Amino acid sequence: MNISKQNVDFIQDSFDDCTKNTLVSANFLKSLLEFSEKDKNDINEETIELLEPYLTLKLPNGEDAFSA
């Protein structure tokens, strides 16, 4: 997977509010592994809709920001 960083006005950075606390947790890796084993197939339609703008993001040159 290739990920290219770019600033996009409609996406607000939430690292300080949410992610920083998750990453410093002593249980982060355990939680991530449990999610990948048990919960990854339980993502509901609303979550998929909320992720769609990020997953379909285009770079200024027209290429996909996320590619497999």
C-alpha cells in the first residue's frame, strides 16, 4: 500500500484529540491484534460511509491517495 500525504480542507486532524491517547496505551498492540482477529468483519455500514471520503481521496495529479 502506498500512502501519499497531502493537506485536504475537509479532513480535520484528530491526532491530538483521539489517536495520541490510543497509541500511548499499553494495550494498543493487543487491541489491534484482537480487532484484526475478531472484529474486522463487524464494521457497520455507517462506519464504511464515514471512511469513504478518505479511501477515495485523489491526489492533485489525479492518482488515488491510497492504492493496494
